[in-house]
Amino acid sequence: MRIWLGFGLEVYTNNAAYGWWTTAHGNWNCVCIGGLTMGALAILGDDTTNTAPRIPNHIIPTAVANHAQGATPDGSWTETANSWYFGITSHAEIASSHIYVSGNQQLFDYGDHEYSATAVPPLNRIQKPEYALFQRDRPDAAKPWSMPWYDPAVSGAYWNGLALDHYFEDAADSWACMRTSWTDINGWYVAMKAGAPTGHDSHGNLDGGDFVIDFAGMRWAGELGSGDYIADGYFTSEAQDSPRWTYYRTRTEGRNTLVVNKHNQLVTAAPTCKFASSDTRQESSTVFNVPSDSAAMFTTDLTTNYG
């Protein structure tokens, strides 16, 4: 353990070349710093080399300046939903929602996704009990973190007063979703993204207009997930001619969106979006009938994606 912590300390004391993750705003920063934190705490009283006690003095300022900034102003995340889950879990472990991105069957898994987890860390300490309630009801809720973070005093319905649709408007990763119910897994869930295709710690895809559809207990329009992280050139660049965009699961052709002459979208794409909603909200009952005047609309101009 001391050997590995020593490598981490080298990043801060001697600017080791492998420390590029120290300035990342996404899960690379969260996970690397989280590992150093937990490792240092584990041997803090037994480390005769004075390595472990020096770790927190370096990682806390780095965490505040970088991965704590991973959340965008509208409540979304600088990377993908999967990386949000992966990264924010490490952030929560260090500090000791994401509700809308979970569909009726699985996440809206745009960009790089290794798997489609539906649970989120129950961050009870931020005084948002609905987040803990939401996580408790996920199919894969049973995780090691559930034991120290579980709060038996929290009760009620996480969806009580929660809008059926939402628009994350930050231009970097704008997307919207809408559903017919928070409690009926056979209902409709539709989500679509626009946003910039790059600038997500290399986890974005050329996928403006990407969408998913859940209905009747099935995902009818979905995603293939990530490409191979160790494939040649996968993370070398986000330029238009990058090897990354030659792989099917990252290029436009492999995503659930419009394709023009099999061309990739532009890495500089910045589509405009419009969103409108009747702001229909579900109350505490598990049975919800959508009012006849309920409506939501999301449009994006994809012509700017192809130049």
C-alpha cells in the first residue's frame, strides 16, 4: 500500500508525468483521488514512512478545484451518466441526483458507458431525503455503501411533487427527458441529448440528437455502450480526424441519431435547443393518471452538427 501511495505522492511533490488526472473535472480525478484518500486513511496509524499523513494535504485542494466542479450549473455532469455515478461515488466516499437520467428500464446511457447502473449514492447529508429514497428503490440498490449511508428515519415517496420531465440546459451537455409516471415501469420514458460532443474528459460521442425510448417494460430504442478503452487511439484526441471517431460505438453511425451520408458529426457542433413543459408533477400515490393537458416538448437543430 505504501508503495502505491508513494506513486500518488510523486504526482504532487515531483510533478510525475502520469499525474495528468489531477486537473480533470470528471471521474478520473474523483476515482484516483478517492483511492489515494482511502488508502492513506487505511494505514495512517501504521505508516512509518510518513507517506500516508502527507496525502490529504495535497488531495483535498485538488478535489475542491477539480472534481468538485464536475457538476454543471443545471445539475447534470461534465461526463456521462455512468461516469457521474462512478465519479460521484468516489467523491461521496471522500466527503463522507441523478434521478431524471434513470429511465423505466435503465439509464439514458449516452456517451461512454461500461454498464447501465440505475443506483445513485444516497447522499443523505445534503438534506435531500428524496435522493436516498430513490436509491433505496433501485433494482441494484444493495451495495456496500448502502450500509453506512442507510438512514432508516427517511420515509415517504421520492417522486412526491417531482416533475415528469426536465431539461438540463447547460450548453456543454444539454439534454431532456419526459415520462408518463415515476412509478409505472411499463409507462413511457423518452430522453434526448444535444450538447457539445467534446469536452467531457474524452467520454463523449459524436451523438447530437441521441435518444432512448422505454415503453411496456422494454427499451425500444437504446445504446450499444462504450467502445474498447484500450483500442488504439481511443483517448488520444477529440479532433475531427481522431482515431476515436473511427470506432463504431463512438462515431455518429453507431449512435441512435440521424446520420448524413455515413459522415460523423462535427466535433465543434453546438446545436440550439428549445424546451417547453406543462410542468406536470406526480404526487405521493403510486397510481398516476396523466392529465389530458399534460405536455412536454424538446427540439434541437441538428443542422449545425454537420456544418
